[in-house]
Amino acid sequence: SGAVAAVAMSPFYTSTCSAVACPQNSRGSDVASGGCSCNTGYHGTITAIRTSPYFSGSCNPNICSCSFGTAATGTSCTSHGHNICANCSSGYQLSGSSCQKYAKYNCSTYMCSGGWQQKANFCNIPCASNVSCTNQECCDNPVTVRSCGSTPTRFTAQSSGTFQVTLTSGSGGRSGADDIGGQQASIRGTIPVQANSEIKIYAGCQGGSGSGRMGGGGGGASAVTVNGVD
């Protein structure tokens, strides 16, 4: 832009011409050099012309789309008309620039911790989180009963959920010389509990051995109570 005027001395003209700066939302050296390009988040072209304002074209904000989420805007929308997401709807997660449906987690690959053991049919148990599973969802809290008889093993649940326990109830002995006593029978199960529940476990003992024609003694029964309820 500017003006050129004739004068009587060499070089016989004066000039106030100067290069036009790149217009709004663009960057580069100047219009005349052809070096103007749109800023990040904008699209368009800038071309030099001979009449004011000495350029044509403009840089306009990019508009992005997003399936299953909210489209990116501003400098985050780097390519006009493309699917570029800023965040995703419930049940979807960002994968690159698009929203993909969550791959639902289940307990099939979860490793129980703290001595807990996998629940039965754990492979088919879904997890609430789409990031990871928890002990409470996939595992049972094992209780080890180390003695039998009338004195219970006491246990306080640290959290709500289920715990796994293997009980023993003695079986009755058979008659006959040297017959052994009733044997302990394993009973495995899970019990739902609330946090801080008091659990008492009574384990049945093995019956005594037989002698002569006397059969072995019957084994004791097992029981579990939660807060005093069988």
C-alpha cells in the first residue's frame, strides 16, 4: 500500500509503498510475499491483489464434528470439517480424536490381592468401572478357621461385600474294628456382609476312632453367624 510520485531528480520518483501485513487470524511475513497462512484453529486462503485492501480471502474459525461426544473448538479444532472430539458422552471414551464405546471390564483378567480368592464364575462378572475392577467385585475374602469345637473363630468384616469360607462338618463313623471316626467334610460358600459386621465361625471336629465292634464317633457340626444371626 502507499503512493508513487514523479520528481525531477534521480531516481525520478518517490515512494511510500510498504508491504501489507497479514490480516486478522493469519500469520506470516506480509501479503506481498505470499507468505500469509491461517492460524491454528482457522481455515482459508489469503491472496495479494492490486486494489485496496490489497488482499482477498480471510481466515475463518474451524468447525469440527464429534460422534458420541462434544466437538473440539478453537485451537483444539485443528482441521476444519473433521471429527475431532473434546470429550465423550457417557459410555464412551476418547481414543485419539474420536469417541469409542467403552470396552466393558470384567473380572476375567483381574488378580485378587490381599489373600482374597476369585469368585466362582468370575469370568462372567462385569465391573462397574470402565477403568479397573476391585476385590469386592471379583473376589471373596477368605476366612481361615484354625480350630474346631465350641470356641468360635471371630472375624470383623473390613468392608461390605462377600467373604469366602470353607467350613467343616464331621461325618458319622462306621461300625467295625479299627473304624476311624467321622471325617471332616468341606463346605465352601460365600456370605454377604456389611462393613464392621461381627462374624463367628464354629468348625465341626472329626469324630473319634472306633474300637472293636464300636463305630467311630460322629463329627461335629459347623455353623456361621453374622452379628449373632445364623
